[in-house]
Amino acid sequence: MRKLCLPLRFIGTPFFLFLIVSLFTRILLLSKSFHSIQCNGSLLGSFAWGALFDIAAASFACLPWILLFVITPQRLWKSRYGSILYAMLLSLYLFALIFISTSEWFFWDEFEVRFNFIAVDYLVFTTEVIENIMQSYPMVWIFCGMTLIAAAVVNFLRRRKVLAWSLTGENHLGAKLATAAFTIGTAFLAFATLQQSNITNFSNQYHTELAKNGCWSFFAAYQKMEIEYEQWYATIPNNEARINVQRQLATSDTTFIESGNDKGREIKGKPYEQRWNVIVICMESMSADFMKYAGNQKGLTPELDQLAKESLFFSNLRATGTRTVRGMEALTLNLPPTPGQAIFYRPSGVDLQTTFQPFLERNYDCAFIYGGHGQFDYMNRYFSTSGCRLMDLGEWKKEDVTMKTAWGACDEDLFHKTIAEADVAFAEQRPFHYFCMTTSNHRPYDFPDGRIDLKSHTGRNAAVKYSDWAIGDLISRAKSKPWFANTLFVICSDHCASSSGKVELNVVKYHIPAMIYAPSLVKPQVIDQLASQIDVMPTVFGLLGWEYQSMGFGLDLLNPENSRKPGRAFVSNYQKIALMTDDKLMILKPNRQHSLYRFKQDNGDLTAITDGSADAALTDTISYYQYASWLFTQGKLKRDHATKK
């Protein structure tokens, strides 16, 4: 140790600090989810993988240090001012590491995973995210605490003469170049050979997440915003995939248009089309298990519980993903979730044929109504190129907002705005179709006082109950309007409040409520068939009796031919994409891997299938996802410009 040259000593301290903070972070995250962790060899394996990724990430973290050492005069670090500068830089560096560790703690608290696509999104959309964090946590005190910890650790190192040791030792050109070459070479080797997909596929997914390094995961997610299906996933011939999907979607009222395979299918209408208004309410994080029908006895959703009894109610519906944009994508494109980031994010995810097209062709007033800023998650770009008017917060008047958080105006303000827009359309004698996105059931869980018996800013349950109250208030106000009797209210969650678990895909955590409420138009009925978010709007079109073309894979579940088919749903978590049937779960993964399970719908328990009993279902899974990805990448989902309004 005494003979170590100065360049190695200079970067040695930040290198080992990175490793120590990374290990400490992993232990903290383990303690937070200790109830779901299995203390066995698998856990030791996750820590071994974690050490490997920590070393790789630390080599990258040391690149700025070696660059600093190379470009600065070496006599600087031998001087008194050099030691002060080194201590200050080390304090800032340690503060950054503690900040990342703290951020991982909060991120894990929300999603129970290491940094992923969501963290990348948050870095892109900093305004809403920073404001939300400031509202949700006492950040002033947290920053003060991080500063004190960083200063205390560096002072401890100074007193233990670690800093003095870091700035002594032999220094010559050969040592400098050798150290630089070694550091850069190690980082390059790690980049070229180490992938998160190399991590052992632990049966407990918490172990898989603990095996990762937060910094490495963040940049890996940044690289993988879009995953090419044919490169990474199991495939069959494209024509075979198309034929399989058409076989699954076939009904007597469906005609597949074969012209270039780019027009999808044409669904026949009924003798008399209905020109009913349609208001879609996409509810933030409204898991099924908040409601009474799924066993919740806390009384958090009395309004939704009552509406469910008066509606066409989907009791066994699954969300396609874990993000709001996934829910929006499913409700408007009616396609399985293609791997990677939602189509909203992709540059080519514009000007697509969505569920708005049939409304636009019938001269409906179509609008996206949102209490936040629609540039977040590229929502405005997606909806505007789908033919919708944009009514995000930027289009609202100041008096339209009584309360807002970083994510947007409270739900009651959103619904007041929706009613006002409907009044205008009705006065103009135009039918309307509005897509509304709520925000109140999201950190910081703030809402106007006096609405419910729980206080604002006290957690998820209070926000759920307020969001439920706002739905009831919307229906109550709408009942006094002349357009109410002619309006379908489509209420559906975007995703669950959480989706993590011990297993690869916790299908229980994708269970969401959906209902179509129109007391004078739709008879109450429960659809208990396993279904997907992508089936909601096709069922609406069935109620309307419309003839339309669709590129989607959704089914009208009121069509007797579809209701007799086995249940199926699509679920995903970015890289893993899956097909659920009534008793099986087929998961496709990168590197052309897959997992096949039998599962119980009541608790989501999975049992691996090792025989050939799921081969046909696996082929269907590949067909659905491969064909959906092909349609998108080949531009087949683009709107027909001749029908644009």
C-alpha cells in the first residue's frame, strides 16, 4: 500500500467510497423489503452480482477523477490548497453519491425496483417531478442531512489521514499514463461485456433488483428506451404470426382487409348506429384492490362501488403496464404493449390510427382534457396528432383551477372543466368524445379539504377516497345536464398503485376496475371474463353499433362470439411482455427467452410449466407481440390522411 503511486491513490478513495455507498444502499433497500426477501443462496448470489456491477459502475465514476488528475499541474496536489480542493471535491462527490442513494430509496419506496425507464422519464420531465418531490418530502431537511453526512465522512477521512495518503506517493508520467489506461480500459471492458440481462434469473424478483447497481441501471434504461422485437425476442415467420392473430380475432362480423396488410380489420355495424356522447375517464393508479368487489373493506370507494352495480362492469380486467402512458396507449390503440417504452415516447409514435378515428369520421368534438401540462410523457404530441383538441392546463383559464399539485389540477377541477366543454359542444349541437386523465391519486396525495373524512397529504388511501368522491361529484353534476341521458361514461384505471412482487410478473398487481355507466342506455351487467384494457373501447363501439376499421387487437366482449372465447389479457413491465389466459402465464423476455407458468387468479401464485402443455399458448403469445411490433415499426398504424378531420 505504501508503494502505490499517486494517481492510483488519487482515484482510490473515490473508487472505494462508491463501492461502500453502493453496498450500503443495497442493504438499505433489502431492509425496506425484508418481508419479501428470502435469506438463502439466491440472496448471496444477488449480492455477488451486485458487487460486480458496483465495481463496473465505480470504474466509470472514477473517469472524471483521472481526467482531473491528468489535466491539472501535479504540484497542485502537493500543496496546502490542493488538499483543500481535494477535500471539497470529495465532499461534492460524496454528496452526489448520497443523493443518488437517497433517490433510490424513494424510488424503491414508490416502485420497489432499481432505477429504470421511469427514472429516465423523471430526468427528462424535471419540472413536474422536482415540484412533486418538493411537495411530497421535506427536501430542505433531507438536503441538509445529506450535506452534513458528506461533510462528516470527509472530515473523518481527513482526521484518519486518508486524504493525506491519497495525495502522496510517487508520481511520474508512466504511472499517470498506466493509471489512466487501466481506468479507461476497465470502464470500456465493463461497457462492452456486462449487461443486466446477464444477471441470473432469480425466482425472487427482489433479489434480481438488488443485484443491480442504481447508476448502471439508469444508463442501461436510457439506452433501452425502445427494444427491437425481432432482435431480442422469440419469433416465428411474420405471415404465420399475422394468421394466428387473425384467427384469434375472427368473428362473423369481422372482415380482414388484406391490401398490404395495413388496414387491419373492418367490424360491421348494427342496422342503427347510436350517436351517443362518450366520456372516457382514465383514473390514476386506481387498483382493483381499493374497491369492495376485490375484497377491500375500508370503504375507500363508495361512489365507484355503487356505480359498478349500475354499470356494465369489467370485474376481471388487467392493465397492460405499470405507467399512465401504457394505460392511455391500451385504451386508444387497443394493442398489446410492445417491448420497451410506450409508443407515446417514440419519435414515430405520432399520427396514428386510434380509437378517436371513428368519432372524427362522424364529426364528433374530440378532446384530450388534462389538469396537468400535456408535454409531460409526450401526451400532447400523441393526442394532437390523433386529431384531438388539447385541453391541458395550459389551455385553462386561471379561475378554472381551485387547487393543484405538481401533477396538475385536482380531480374535481378536471371534471368541472369536462362538464363545461360538454356544455359548449351540446350548445353547438355536436356529439362529443372526451378523454380525461386524473391526477389526484398520486404523490403528494393533496386535494381540497372538506371533501371526505380523511385529510389531504396523509397517504394513498386518502387520495383514493378523494378521487372516488370526485367521480361521484362528476356524475351528480352531470345528471342535471341535458346531454347526460345520451352519454356513456367509461371509467377505467390506467394501472395499479404498485406492480412489484416476488415473482417475474405479479399478475394480481395488474388487476384494475373498468365500467361503462349510462343508466338510460346500458343495462347493468358484470363481465367476469378475463379481459384486457385493450378490450374496453371495442366494447364501447359494440354498444354504439358502429362500423369501423381497426388496427387494434381488442375484442367487443358483448359480442357472444367473443364472450365464448377463453379469457386473455396482456401485461408487461417494459422488457418482459406476457399473455395471460385463464390459468396460464406466458412471459417473453430479451435474448429470446421465455417462461411458462400455471397461475391462480385469486393470489397470482405461479408454478413453472416444464412439459409441452403451453406450446400453443406460447405460439399465440409470440404471434400477438411480434405482429403488433411489426405493425408499428412498419408504419402500418399511421392514420389514413384522407379521413383526417
